[in-house]
Amino acid sequence: MTTTGVMICGHGSRSEEAVSQFANLQKKLADRFPDYPVEYGFLEFATPIIRDGLDSLLKQGVDHILAVPGMLFSAGHVKNDIAAVLKQYESEHMDIGLKIEYARALDVDAKMLYAAEGRIAEAEAAAETNISREDTLLMVVGRGTSDPDANSNINKICRMLWEGMGYGWGEVCYSGVTFPLVAPGLEHAAKLGYKRIIVFPYFLFTGVLVGRIYSIADEIAAKFLDIEFVKAGYLNDHDSVIDTFEERVRGIMSGDNNMNCLMCKYREQIVGFEDHHGLPQESHHHHVEGIGTGDAEPYSHDHSHDDGHSHDHGHAPHPHADHPHGPGKRNPAAAE
């Protein structure tokens, strides 16, 4: 008899608040699946690591795991790192017939847009002044990756929120890896003549990067005192976010768990990213598993790697990392 469990695979953060918020996600998703054990783990910088969560499911008699990426888009962590960890773990437990099935990421989804609308509307309601949406610019801030397909999703989300909510204008910037970064993005936006700029981090949870986004917004606001800068909250545990996670898990059961690979740089030659086509898809995070919060010790790996690969947390580089508005020029730390 098959026993099924659910595994939520997160990125991890050095912020204990972010780790706590992710743990809350596990509790809320467990409420949606009362008949299944639900565990969670992180790829890096926090505990429990993904293997810990998988171990816990096995101890509860689970031999069929429905794994869902706790990340917004199908970039390198989802396509490579988490997938590699899950596949390795499954191969190590072939003797018990363990089966791990992997859900697609949250990506662009109508429910996620409603969650975003809710956070933005909350920020508007809390603002001190009454400025119309026609006089407001919406700045959607993405994490930023070296995957142009994932980066483009932020632009689509911005457009759908901008048009759907009736803002005067919409812009996109990123917290790192790609361009434009937050500071040049907001500096540009401030020159467009709008009375209010809403800065909305399209992030699941808090963390170092969200704090950095808000700090930069304050710095730019101090330079443009005639513009009201409003900082919207990140997505967190909005009911529509939990709805989307539930749908992704149930999608595995119905066979709706294939990622959209039409514009994946590893499978198709994409303008500017031709060198990434066909690169090995493997995890680069072994050395940072379980570090970053509290008194956690790094996970000790007993697995040897004979491929000569150096696990230096490296990824295929962005082809324009030295862009004038990008991480190499404006903020070297943001390239991480």
C-alpha cells in the first residue's frame, strides 16, 4: 500500500523571520492536506535542509512524495538545484521503492496576481495621502536571476497588475543578478512625473533582500521629496498564495506538473544566453546547506563527486553582468 506525503522545498534565508514565515507556510498547507504528512526543508542557509524533511516523511512511512518548490519562478534553483537534490535522494532509496514527483513552480498565475493586488491595496489604504492610481507609478521588484525566462515573468506580472489596477505607469527592477537594479530603476521612475511610486517586492517572504529593497527605496525617496514613496508588503501567507501551493500539489496527482520549457535557456538557444544551452543541470549548494541561522551546523556530505566540478555556489554567469545599471557596476554585492 502506498503512503503519500507532501514536501515543500524552499530556498532558505539568513533571516530567522523568513525561516519562521516559511514554517508557517508548512502549517497552512498541512491544513489543506489533513490526510497527508507535510514537511519542509531548505536548499541553503537554513535548517531543516531538504534531506531532513524527506527523512522525516520516510520515518512516517511515506513512500510516495509530492514535492513542491517553495519559490516563485522556474529559474535555476527550481530547474537545477532542488530537482537534483530530489533525484539524488530518490536514487539513494530505490531499495524501498521511493517515488518522488515534482510540482511546477508558482510562476504566473491568476491567484498569485490577486495576492499581489491585495498587498498593494493594503499599502494604498495605509498611505497618508489620497493620490489617484492614474497619478501613481507601480514599481514591481523581482529577485533577479541569470534565467531570462524567469526575469521576463516579472514584466508580465507588472503589466497585468498595472493594467488591471489602473495605474498611470508600471516599471520593473530587480534586487540582484540582472538589471536594472532597484536604485537605478527607482531613479529612472522618479523622473517620469508621477506623484506616488509604490514599491512592491514580488517576494514570497521577508529576508535580507527585502530589507535592502526597502532601504534603497528610502534613500531614493530622500532625493525626491515631491514624490510619495509607498512600500507595499511582500506576498507572505496571503490566502491566494496558499491556494496556489495547494493547486500545484494537486496538479501532481492529475498530471499537471510539467514546467513550461518553451523558453528555457538550457533547452533552447536564447538571444544572449547561447552558451547556457545544454549545460548540465545540477545542484551547486552542497556547501551552504544548513548554515545561516541560529546555531545550525552545515550538513555533512558523504557523497563523492567524480565530475571534477567545483562546488563554489557558481552558476552560469549573466551575459551582461557589467551592464551600467546592473550588479557589477552599481552594487557588486547584489551580483550574489
